[in-house]
Amino acid sequence: MKFLGYKRPDGKVGVRNKIFILPTSVCASDTTRIIASQIEGAVTFNNQNGCSQVSGDQQLTMDVMAGMAANPNVYGIIIISLGCENCQMDLVVNAIKERTNKPMETFIIQENGGTITTIEKAVRAGRKMAQEASKLQREEVDISELIIGTECGGSDPTSGLASNVLIGELSDRLVELGSTSILSETTEFIGAEHILASRAKNQRVKERIYEIVHRYEKALQLVGEEVREGNPSPGNIAGGITTLEEKSLGCIHKGGHSEINEVFDYAKPITEKGLVIMDTPGNDPSSVAGMVAGGAQIIVFSTGRGTPTGNPISPVIKITGNKITFQNMKDNIDIDASPVIYGPQSLKELGNNLLEEVVEVANGKHTKAETLGYTETAIARLCNYV
């Protein structure tokens, strides 16, 4: 199976051709917003971090910034720094260069005469970069070049019964085709981690699955909290999910039945084919950001209650198994998976349809989150600001 993608100088293949205006800290975020609004095909995000962070927390932010810049859906990067933040320009540039060799320009607000002058210079550089990007043509490549991130948010019982099951069917098919599928949301493995561990490729991967689950629980306990106090969320409970174990048993369906080949830390590059796990929070925008930073070109996202979440770098395909939610949120949701429960289509038929949708999106079809311009982004935190 093939799709039409953009080949990058680092050997990866993108399904979009974006100019990424990257703020290295919160103090540069409004500036990048203004810059991106004046360049065709440019995207940015509101980076709330980048300063006043301990080293471990800062590393999470650095990994997300570098990974988003290196994502194959990005043609080139315009980096904007204030100048005095912890995430200094040279640190960010070097982190990106460790992952990719794509075009890059840099501007420091404090060294360029302030905001207005920086905007003027960056917009000129960005428009020139956009012209170069526009010359790139899509080429036919094998579907094994795809990395798909899977996510669930605003879950209800239909998530575990239908939409997550359908995503699992997609995941298994992509693995068979040589692609990569990422299972995320470590907090939503709790109570079902033994099931995932039984599918590990080897003892090392099995131990890593237990490690990330126990590490997450202990991290919350260190600040006097328990994961079960905020999970399931009020929306999950209102939808009919009563325990974290119920939520977890539904969540892991997104991984289908394939062998688990590797476990990656948050926002680290995905370097293994087949089904893999990334250690991410259950929080949707930060979990999606981690997978995008890992290299996922497309996110497949299930929701029972309904959610508008998108991403600036990678298209998000939204699926629900709740036919009422699909009717109520047609503006946001791409795929109705309720026939998994009610018929008349079979899981295999729906799996065919979803795989076709993924290929169409890879070829350039916009998801509903894209048409709405939704780019919600958050970055996982290790601890409070200093």
C-alpha cells in the first residue's frame, strides 16, 4: 500500500508541508503567533514553558520542541527566542540539529531591536522559506513510512466497546503493513498493565511497561497525590465509566493484538517499527504533543463524549463509538464507529474504511480539526515552576 508524501533531507516522509514558527519560551509565544499569521502554511503553538524550570522538567520541554521541529510534516523552522530564558537559542538549535538537518532560521528578540523588528525579519525569512517549500512535490512512498499516534479523550463506555476497538483493528493492520503504531497514556494502563506486559517482545520490554506505570504512580505520590483522584475525570464518570481499571481496559484496545516491540520515554524519537508504547500523560494535548515530537505524522483519536482537540503539526482524525455524540458533534468528529456495536457494518469493513481514511489524510485530505484550525498543544510537566 502506498501514499503520497513529502520526502525530507533527513530521509523521513511527511504528510504535510508546514513552516514551524517555534517559540523557545512563553515570552516568545505571542511573537510567534503574530509571525505565523503572516506566512502562508506557517504554524506555531503557545509554549507555556521554556523558563523557570528544573533541569529534568526543562528537558521534557526541549524534547518536545526539538521533536516537533524534526517531525516529517515540517519543511523548515523559524526559531524565536526572547534571549534570557532557560531554553537558550543555542541549546534549542543543537537539540534540533541532533534530530534533523532541515532548513532553519533563528531570531532573538532582545538582540533584534524588540518585537516589531523581530517580527519583520522573521516574516521575511518565513515567506522565503514558504516559497521554497511550495516547490516540493508529493511522491509515492510505501505506507511503512507512516507513524500513527493513537489517543483517547473524553471517553465513555463506547470508547472501549467500539472506537478504541476500531483503532486497535487499524493498528494491527498498519503493523502488518510494516508501519508504526504508538500506544500512549501511561496513567490509563493502570489496572491493565499486566495485559500489555504479557504481549511484550521480550523481558526487557515487559519490565519497561511495569516501570513506566509504577514511575508515574510514584511521581504523583511524591507530591501527596493519587492518580485515581483525578482519573476517571468527571466527564468520564458522567459518561458511565466508574473506575480507572474500566478506563484502562478500554484504553489499551487501541493497541490491538500486536506484539509490543519497544517502550519510549516521552517525546523521544520513535526508532522502532510495529506496535510501540510512549510514556505519556493521560492529558490529551500533552500526550499528542509527545507522540508528534516522537515523529507521528497522523494522530487517530477516539472520544465517547466528544472533543475538539487538534495539533499544529500533525492532522488528528477524530472517531467516536457513540452515535449520539457523532450527531451532536459532526463539526468535530470524522468517523462514526458506532456500527461496531449496532451494525450493520462489521469491524473488518470499518477497519477497511478507517485505513482508507488514514491514507486519504496522508495524501492531503484535511481532518475536521484541521479545517477548524484547532492546534491545542501542551507539554508534560515533571514538577512545579521554580
